[in-house]
Amino acid sequence: MEFSVANWGEICVEMEAFEIEFFDRFSCEPSDLTVDKLKSTRSWDSILGDWIVRFADMYHRSKALTVSAASKIEELNGQLIQNQQKVIVLQEQVMKSNDEHLVSVQNTVKNEMASIQTAVKSEFSSWSKVVKQNKTHVPTFTPAKLKEAVRSAVVEEDRSRNFVIFNKEEVEEEEVARTVSDVLDDMNEKPRIIECRRVGKPQHGKPRPIKVKFTSCDAVSHILRRAKALKSSDRNKSTFIGPDRTVEEREVHRALVVQLKAKMEKEPELYHFIKGGRRADSQRQETASTTILRQY
């Protein structure tokens, strides 16, 4: 008989039924069964003979299944060993492939580094010649100057993610974030704000500017382009939005505003404006409204 889960389960069920029938016949528990109790049973010989035959049959089939199971286990064990050997071979192949790929990458990096070194040497040689020919015109770069240049670049990058709201009414116990949201809502904009706060010292009758920080400079550029939408707002028509300028940039902008005012008085037939950090003008269209000068 070949081993299978179904065959083994069938024998287990049969043996369990045999056990129940056996002890029910003698009306006792396994621990109470004795030889005298067996002999006291009527027709003991015929009962015993029948049970011996049944038990021998179950024993024979159980033994056959056990032998078959042992053979199956041996077969599965052999298959397991073969699979393990295949895994080892595959691992060796993968390691070999990785080694070959690593060597290829190393060679590529080595060649690229050699090419870069050659290019750097060539550029350095050319620069050295220029320095020798123009010694009096070559600037001196000190660690302090380099540090200041890096700091300025970092500050400029951080500033590009800011914009400033001007002439927005300031009240006591103000929630600045709510104030900024009100302004942006009138522009139909709902960006994610990183930080916002009033800047400068409080002055009676003059609201302080609000500096707003975004996640990216692209978002700030979009808001600056959309700032003119506030012209049509009832509650924020006198509120202006501008970039986060440095002290020097603010001085330059103030000077441009002064020039713009003078030009507007001198040449009212033209349309005057500031664009890209410069003052400009153009022919005024008949339908154009009076120029609104924004100082921020």
C-alpha cells in the first residue's frame, strides 16, 4: 500500500472506531481493563478471534504505509539535497556575475576619472597661462571671501522662496496665517505655507509687512505673477505683494519709484511701469485706466 494522507487518515479513523467498540463491549475505561474482565465476557473466544483478525489487518496496513512513508521521506530528502545544490550553483553564478559587473563598473569609473583628470590638467594649464599673462588683473580669493560668497548664495536661494505682503491692515492678537490666507483666497490661490510673520517694529497707523515662506521659488514666482488679481478685490485692493528684497534692492527700488513718479508727471500721455528692476514706458491705450503706482 502506497503512503498518502488519505490512506493514513482512513486507518486512523478505523483504529479509533475499533478502540471505542472494544471498550464499549466491556463497559470500562482503558485503565480498568483486566484479563479476568475479558474472560468473564460471554462468547469471549469468538469475540477475541474476530478482533485479532481485524487488528492484524490494521497492523499490516499501518506497517505498509509506514514503509511507504519512509520511502517518500527518503525521496523528498534526495530532492531537497538536489535543490540545495542547484541553489548553491545559482548563488555562485550570481556572485560571478556581480564580480564581472563590479569589474566593469570599476573600469568605467577609472576611465572616466582619467578623462576628467586630463581635462582638469588641461584647463588648469590654460588658467595658469592666463594668470601669468594678467597677474595685475587676477582677483585674490581668500577663504573669507569664498565663505561670504557661499553665504550670499545660500541667503539668496532662501530669499527666493519668500514674498512680502504690504499695506495689509494689522490688528491686535492677529492670526497672521489667517490674514495671509484671506489675501491668497482673493487671488484664488491655496498654496502650502511654510511660515508667515509680521516683520519690523510696530508703528501706529502703519501696518507692518508680512513675510511669507513657501516650499519652492516656483510657487513664489506664480504668486508674484498673480498679484495683480488683488486689484479687483473689495477687501484687499490696497494690498500689494512683492518679492523679498535685500536692503540694497529696496534702495534701488525706491529710487526707481521716485523716477517713475517724476516721469508720470512729466509725460502723462505714456504708460509708466517698473519691470525686471528697470523703469520702462509704453504708449497708453485708450481703454487703459490710470496707472496705479505701488510702493513696496
